[in-house]
Amino acid sequence: MSVLARSVRALLGPGLVLIMLPGQAALASPGRATPTKPAAEPAAGECAAMPVPVVPGAERQVAACLADLTTAGTVADGHTDPADWAGLTPAGAHNPSGVPGLQIDGYFPDTSTGNTTHGWQHDAQFVIRLPERWTGGLVVSGSPGVREQYANDFAISDWVLARGYAFAATDKGNVGTAFYRDGRLPGDAIVEWNDRLTQLTRAARAVVHQRYGTAPRRTYAAGLSNGGYLVRWQLEHHPELYDGGVDWEGTLWRAGGPNLLTFLPATLRSYPRYAATGDPAAYADLLAAGFPPDSAFLWDYHYRVYWDLTQRIYREELDPRYDGPTEAGTPFCAPGTPACDADYEYAQRPPAVRAAVSRIALTGRIQRPLITLHGTLDALLPISRDSDVYAALVRARHADRIFRYYRVEGGNHVDGLFDVYPDRLRPILPCFRSAFTALTEWVNQGVAPPASRTLARPPAGDLANVCALDK
């Protein structure tokens, strides 16, 4: 699979394979490599001598003692799905390996069936990993985009497991580009995302206590994109469960804006004119929507892969009446087409739409230390409409003493595109790892991280693996 095709999956998730060729639209075809595991396996090592914890509230769980809980081992033995995390990280990233321990896969009771992993056809799936050499902490995460529970395995799980943390992740309770079908009321599917991470955190803390004989000394939330949104929401609403979090380009929802539905329609209206003629007015509209001029080389890709689909499926989730019985609008419709998402005007929609967004909105009222990272060339969630705004919300709530915000120069929404544009972009993955280290030192030792700042893109060096927060 090409780098561009892998990057597509960062948004769409593993339900579709998209093949992207220069100058062509995305062509979708069904296909994925579904893991054949988990299955009960003969126990080995220290893992064999320990009783298997019971996941509180789980409807189903399957445990396996593994010689290596990282992707170096789980790809080979079927305890992860590489399609879940394809495109999210740069090809040159170095990951640790050789972490033995116990993996528990399962699901909580749920009525939706979009997640077909393991042939279960059951949402609210989770994975919990318990290393033999535990250092007392737990990291929990929700999947980015509309992906499944293994989406953070390479970016987060491998790295924290190697540092002795237990790890748990959820599919958020619904998956795939038709996630909006879950629930009865507008916003229900996204509301469930937050509920499922809360549920998993409580369950994982109990599992850690059963496994190691003591509760985790520290519990951290970490995630990217929609997973970053979950980190923000959890630290605003459930500080009793966490000691801190790292938010990697979390999605911002505000009932009064900005949000995806306030800036994407203008982008869909203006980009085709700009691409066809270089119309200065259309170009100005794209800048006014929040996309920095330096990101223009990414616009065509994002128009074909991200902008249109994102607008339609999230608008369907929060404002399904806009297009009547049509489901998620008409792809790439021209302005003037009936119920076209390019003509969508969030400010003109009925109050019920803002009420739906308010159910999932963020306030900035964090109650535990939070580090936010965002790329200056994010061409899906433009930094000026997202994390810049969230940082201002945190300051307005007088919570900036427990907040750090690092703007990553050259960072884009998915690190996989660095492999296509290594001379223009910068991966955020190593900055996330530096931020996580800084967070733990902040919480455990009282060592405050460097002040919030823009992290300049180094002119050279190993950008896929090195990022200093103080430079």
C-alpha cells in the first residue's frame, strides 16, 4: 500500500481500503486483514503463574500470555491489526519491542455492531495490556478518527509498555464512516465516545489492581485527533480518574463555533474554484477558513480525502435533518445542488443543532495537568480554529498553570504524510513522546515542563524520532 493510501486510513479507519493515485479521486473497495486472534493460548513465563483478571462490566473477554505485547510481536501473532494504525506515524519511527505480558481483548455490552474485529460484530471493543515488569502506571486511550481499538498500538501502546505502564484502549463504542447510525438523538454517537473511555478507565484501573495487587499510582489519558478530544473532555469532567493527559491535535467542538461544521463548508465551496483557476477570492476564502498559506500544497489531497467526507459524516451525526432522508449528503456536490454540504451554514441552522453540539462541547475547564500538541500545517483541523482556541479557553478558565501548549512547526494532522513531504513537514510523534515524559516528570516530581511555545522545525536531523520541547 502506498504512503498516500496508508494516510487515507488515518481518517477513514479500517473499514475501507482507498487507493489514491496522482490526479485521481479516492476509489474505495472493501478489504482489510482481520486478526484471527484473540484465542485462549497456552500460558508462558511469569504470566502463566498469575490469575487472569476479570474486566468489570465486560460482556466478553479473552486473555493471552504473549512473549511481546508490542507491535513487533502482536502483528505476527494476530493480537493487533496494522490496518488500524496505518498512516498515523512516519515510516522512520523507532519503536521498542520485547515486552512480555498479558493481553485481554473483549467488549462491553452494546447494541451497535460496526466493529467486526475477531468476527465479533460488536462495538465497545477494548484491549488491555499488562506488562510483566510493571512500574505502577496506566495509560488509557480512545481511537483517532473512526477507527478501532488497535489504532494507538504503534503510536502510544508500544512506547508506554516499554516504560512499564499498563495500557488500555477503546474503539469508542462505534466505528467506521457510518458511525452516525449509532444512537437515537443527534450527537449520541460522540457522547458515547466519552462514556466509553470513562468506562474503560474505571475497568482498567480495577484490572490493574487485580493483576498487580495495588491500584495504579498514576493514570494518564493520551490520544490523537478524536482521541485527543477525549483527553480534553475527560480532564474537564472526570479529574478523579486521571493524573494528567497528553492531547495530540484534539478535535474542538464549541456550540458557538469554531467547529468542523463552521469552517469545512466554506472550504468545500471555494477549493474547486481555486484549484481550477487560482481564483484569488477563493484562495482568500480558504485562508479565512483557517488554513495557513504554507499548507496549500496539502489542500488537494485533503479536499479529495478528508474535507468532503469529514463534513458530511459529522454533519449527519449532529444535523441529520439538513439533507432529509439522504444519509450523509452527496459526495463532492457542487454549490447549488439541493442539500449540498458545500452550502451548509452552521450559523443559520435551527437551535437544535447547536444544542446537539453543546452535548459534546469543550469548555477549557481542565482539572488535571494537560499538554496539548498541534501542527502549524494541520490541513484538517487548522490550528487557528482548534488548539489556539482551546488554549485561550483554558486561559480564560484560569487553568493555564496546569497547561502547556506546543505548536509544532511543520506538523500535519497525520504523520504518514511526512514520508511524502520530508522537506516540508515534521512528525509530531517524537514530540508526543517528549510531552508524555514531561508530563510524568511534572506530576511525579513537580518539574514543570518548558513554557508553552512554538517548536521550530529543525533544518536537519532525525525528525521522525527527536523532538525537544525546550527548543
